[in-house]
Amino acid sequence: MITNDDGIDSPGLWVLAAAARDAGFEVTVAAPHVDTSGAGASVLAVRDDDGHVRVHRRDRDGITGYAVEGHPAFIALSVARGWLGPPDVLLSGINLGTNTGRAVLHSGTVGAALTAGLAGIRALAVSQATGWPPSPNPRWDTAASVVPGVLDSLLAAPEGTVLSLNVPDLPADELGPLREAALAPAGAVQVRVTEGDGLLRTEYAGSGPVAEDTDVALLAAGHPTVTSLTAITAVPGLFTSL
């Protein structure tokens, strides 16, 4: 199963689908009908008067595809509950831009993967470090070239394992070795908000210095990075610490 948060028309979605097909998988694409970037693990969907969510057939290059009027985590949840059959693995991406640091909380790409993981489905979120504003011609094939090796590791991992892969926007022969990375305190791009004339304005800036073993630092040094993620869990010991 292939999904994303950039929407059904994103080139990165179909590059990832083709990479999975070429790796020997039977592939189905189900992605939001519009861009839903930043949706996190929202399961919001557009419902008609009867409570139904519209799905539109969108095949491409011999790959079965569906445009869903819902967020990526809604799609992952629907798949987990039996729509389109149980997948061997859910791939989410290729996202236009990084999903790094603790800011992955806000990512629809990562949110879909975590939702699948909660249901016991192995999942991989894939993101291309295109910078901000994004490059007009992302090297999607570079990210796709890293996926098979990571996918092999994922399939050998326990059910419900969720990995997040970020790949520099470089020619494949210029990539450094794949590195396991810690999450930086924040993402590679920070948002500053100012208010004026009744409007909120957002400005984007770099993250500043970060530890060398983090995803942000390793990506900047030319390494693809992979991070194992877990969904929200309870932290015991509250009353013993009060």
C-alpha cells in the first residue's frame, strides 16, 4: 500500500509506487485527493450527507490508484480495517521536503505510517530533503534508490515497526552512507509567526546548530537517515514523582 500527504498528483507518490513494484510487490496507491501536508495523524475525511467518504479511481502506469477525500492517516486506518485487503507493508511518500526532528509529529506522511504501525502493519515514511522553498526538480529517483535496502530491513523487523527515511536531494552517487539517526529537537525548517492587520504571517528559517548524530545534521552532511519511531505511549511513574 502506497500513500502520502502531498496528494494523488504528487510525482513522488508514483515514483515510490514504481520502486515498490520494481522490487516485486503488488502495489496499490491510495492517497488524498488534494494536498494535506501537515495533517499529522488526523483521520479527518469529507463525508457526504449519508456519511460516506468519496473515493475516485486514479490508475497510472499500470498501477491501481485511488484518490480519497480524506487525510493520509484516515487512509491508513481504513486499510488497517480491511479496505483493499491487508497489506504486507505501508509506504508513505515520497514527501516533498524533509520530515525530521520532533516536528515529525505534524507530518501527514509520518502520521500515516504511525497509524499503520498501531494496527500492526510495518510502515516506512520516505521524505526527500528538497530544502525550502522546495527545488523545482527534486531528485525523486535518488530517494527511490535508497528504499529497497531499508525495505528489506523493515520486512525483517517485527510487525508494527515504523521507520522514517530522509534522503538528501543529491545525485545518488554523491550520497553518503545510510545512517541511523536520532531525532533533532526540532525540524530542519522552523516557522516564525508574526501578527499584523488581523493576519498571521509565517516565516521560515533554519534550525540552527544541532548534535552531529541527529537527522538534521546527518542530512546536511549528505547522508540518508533512518529513524525508528513509535506512536504515543503512556509514561508510567507519574504519582511516584509527585
